[in-house]
Amino acid sequence: MDKLLVVAFGGNALISDPHRTDFNHQYECLSQSVDNILSLQELGWKILIVHGNGPQVGFSLQRSEIAKKEVSPISIDYAVAESQGSIGFMFQRAIYNELKKRNLDFQVATLITQTLVDRNDPAFLVPSKPVGCFMTEKQAKEKELALGWSVMEDSGRGFRRTVASPEPKKVLETSIIKSLLERHSIVIAGGGGGIAVCEDSQGYLSGVEAVIDKDLTAALLAIELNARYLLISTGVPKVAINFGKPNQQWLDKLSKSDAQDLIDKGEFGEGSMLPKIEALLKYISVCPKGCGIITTPALMMDALLSKNGTRIEGTKYAPDF
């Protein structure tokens, strides 16, 4: 699709203070990131927003666990659906208010999105997707024993609960997303990677207990819609090798082969940078005219102008900015 930018926002980007995780604070964080989106829309770009939901789904599951004596517990698929609605509402309200401020007449819509996965995906045997808040090792082990959780250390930031994260095969609402984009609506879809669903032998759907990586779903949508850019926002301005060490080095650009070589050497964290690099490689392998970018939300425009961020470019890439 001509001049389409897919932007993937991490769920952690909505929480700047671990002691303030309420929805109002999340909205405040998010509202600081929409200015660039509107600037791009004014320049004639179509915008598709995909967001993460790891912390939010974890909070929902935790609330459910605490309240299980009073109300029925929520399953992961419904928790993902809840997060699509609540985070989508935050984006819609923030973008609407910015549109009002600029006296612009674009439409913005959130689409509840289902993503097809394989019921036999080996990921169901090894939970690897971090959800919920960060914990100390002691707190995590206590939850593991008391609640039967699977837990893991997440990129030096603490321990978190983990759930299954199967590979996305197909976004079932892609044609609706395309139609909305063609009408120049700003679209929020694929939230949390989409609600994980499986098909039975007759083609009927059922939800499954899993959280799909939102970066892989964003890449899948970018491929299906032939997006010009796939920008994955994160907490650092660029990709780094030897991250957090004295010899840390920021990277401006990576070729496909260099990126794969660094993956093979184990340079990128399993639960943080690795899925982002893998998602961009999937995208540009199918869309050689595309460009993948990793940077912070605040530096999004600078990254598109090649002034910041890390780029992984296809072989036929020619910049538009």
C-alpha cells in the first residue's frame, strides 16, 4: 500500500513509573507520543498502529486472581481482548484530542483483532512471553510456587510471569484494516499481537491461552499490506551490541546478513530486542522495498528522516523523506 507506515508501540512504553500503573497515568504517557503520528498523517501517510499489552494483560490476570473468590477468573484470550479495547480507547482519545487541537478532520478507529495460530505450535510447551509487572526474584519464586506461574528474568529489569507465545499465521481482519486505511483513517489494530485463536477441522474459531508477540504481528500486517515502513518503538534510541557493557556500541544501520549474524551470536535479549530484529527481518525479506526502523516514540520523526534510530533496509530501498 502506497505511503503506509506501520508503527508498533510496546505496552511498557505506557508505564513510565512502576508505582503508577493506573489507566490515567498510562494515557498521559501515551498522549505524549501521538504528535509525530499526526504530523505524518498531515504529510499524506497512512498510519496503522499496533500496540503491545504485556503489562496490561498481566495486571488483568493478577486482578482476576485476587478477586477469584468473588467473580469468575478471566482467561488470557479475554484479557487480551480487554486490553485491545482499553489501550485502543487511550490511543483514540489522545489522537482525537490532538486532531481537535490542529483543527484536522481525520477519523481514528480501533479494531478488535483476531490472529490465527497453530494449536500444535511448540511455543505452547515452553512459555516465553513476559506479562505483568516486574518482580524481584524472591517475589517471582513465591508466585511460581503459590500460583503455578512460569517466570523468567527479563533483560536485567527484574522477573516477570511468562505465558505461551505462538507464531502468528494470519490476521483475520486484514481486509477491514485495509479498507479503513484506504479511507485515510488512522487505525489501531492487532493490539497485543491480536487475540490468539485456532481453527478446528470445520474452520470454527476458539480462543487460546496465549499472548502473541506484537512485533511479529506488526511485521505480518506490514507484509500483508505491503507497508513502506515498519517502525518498532522501544525504550532505547537505537539498537546496541554489548548492551549495558563498557564496550556498548549503538548501531545506525544493519544489513540483513549482519543482523542475522548478530542474532546467531546471541547479541540480542530473548524477551526484548531479539523479537524486534526478527520481526524486521521477516518484513524486509518479503518486502524488499521496505525499511524497518527501531527507535523511541519521541524520536520517530527523526528516525524516519535518518537522523536517529537503527535501520534494517531491503535491497531495493529508496528513502521517501
